[in-house]
Amino acid sequence: MSLEGVAAINEMVKKESAFVEALMLEIQKVLVGQRYLVERLMVGILANGHVLIEGVPGLAKTTAVKALADTLQAKFQRIQFTPDMLPADLIGTLIYDQRSGGFTVKRGPVFANIILADEINRAPAKVQSALLEAMQERQVTIGEETMKLEDPFLVLATQNPIEQEGTYPLPEAQVDRFMLKVKVTYPTKDEEFQILKRMGNTGRKIDLNRIVTTADILRSRKVVDEVYMDEKIQHYIVDIVEATREPQKHGLADLKPLIQYGASPRATINLAVASKALAFLNGRGYVTPQDVKTIGMDVLRHRIAPSYEAEAENLTSEDLVTRIFAQVQVP
């Protein structure tokens, strides 16, 4: 692409991404810090990818998603996952009508634009699996009827760390359908002081303005698709993902016994699209290697399975991803 073409995309992105900072400021009325989390949620919305948020209870995971939903003119549903939940509680069911003698469809809460799947790993596997078709195909089948879901449709799921009591590990197939897995950590001392000052009153409610429409989101996604990515960066992304499967090809032979299985081609696609969305958030019409590095951990941390040898050495998937990014040559 010519320099003029890139400059034109750059101008278009600057114009279309003007709402991002206003959205961030609105959310910060409720949320202290957590810009990393909010940015990743925005990447998910702009890149049409679901986001899994992990952290111990009380770190404002649910608050962040709710605050984001409150700034969007979109249909929002919160679903609290529990051990006794059934798939019908999620997608809906068929109800028998005595007068007509037939069945009618009662739609479940999954029919919305933004779904907050709260504590998703507290529900049994059959309920988690019920989300699979909705997340991947953007449709739901009830009885013999298949129904399209709203557009945009986004699942923002929260989960507690697996070690916590009463949690069920998510099936690998479902974890792979999340574009990003974001880890939320404790706030700094200064941030916690601000949280106390702002939220230390009982019954205080902060109303947020709905400043972004679903039409704005869909239009922004088209602009994200136009963000320029050089072929060298495309090769860089392919090299990173290949290094998770065949590390010896990239001078990382010592990682081979530490990785049980690497990332799938879905990771390659998601890393490219998420990098474009991050460039858009930063008001740029082109992707840099730093965009790939910045979002790479969130795309890959849940797609690499450490082997027993890695676990014996107390190595996590994040440690392995960090070593891959440090070794693979940057264009």
C-alpha cells in the first residue's frame, strides 16, 4: 500500500476513534484504574471477539463490564452461573401451549448484544458447552428452530482462579473461542485509596451516559478491518504462533518438552485482528510490532498447555509466551 493510502486510513481512524477517550472518561466515573482491563474489553468489542476475565473475587471484574455496558446503547444481560444451572436457563426452551396444542419458543437471556457471563466456571460443563454455538456461530438452536443472535453479540465472561472451591475448568474448545483472556490483579495502594474515597458510602449510585450506539460499534469494526498491516508483521504473527507449536524452528528447542500443545490457527487470526483493534484504540491506521507484543499475551495465554515437565519447574503458559516473544525476531 502507498504512503498516501496509509495516511488516508490514519485520518479515518483518528476521526472514527474519537469516541474512545470519551468512553474511557465515562467509565472512570465508576472504575478506578483498570485501564488495561477496559482497553481489552474495547478490543473485544471492536474485533468482534469474546473476552474471558480472570481474577479473585472483589477486583471489579463485573463492575467493569457493567460500566462498559452502561455507556453503550445496547441490550445488556447479566447471567449468574451457578452449579445447578441448566442449558435452558441460558438459551431458552420450548413451552407447550395448551390452547394451540403446539410448542412456542421462550427465548433465554443469551438474546442480547452484550452478555456478562458472571463466574462462568461455577456452572457444570453442559451449561458452559451450551454457549459454544452462540459464541462461534452467533446463533442458537431450540428444538428444530435455529435463531440468529443480535448483532453485535459479545460474551464477556468472568471467572475465579481454578484453584478456588466450587469451580469447574472450562472445556478447551470453549476457552479457545475467547479471543482474549485477561488477568486482573490487585489495585495499587493509591488506587485502593481512591476506591475507598469514591465507594466508601452506602447506597451511592453513579449514573453513566450512554454515548455509543450499536451502529457506532458496527461502523468502527469496518474501519478496524481497513487498518493497514504490513506483510512483515503478518509473517511475525505467523512466526510467533508457529513457535508455540514448533519452538525448535525459532531457536527455542528447550521449550519443546515444556509445551503439551500450542496455539491453533484461530490464535493467528485473533492476534492479527486484535492488533488492528489496538492500533485503532490508539488512533493509528497501521499496526506496529509493539501492538502485536502488547496484545499477544492476552491472545495466547489460554491457548498454550504447559506439559508436566513445565509444571514441575513451576512454569506457566505466560512464562512460555514471554520467552517466545523475547526470542522471535521482530521485523
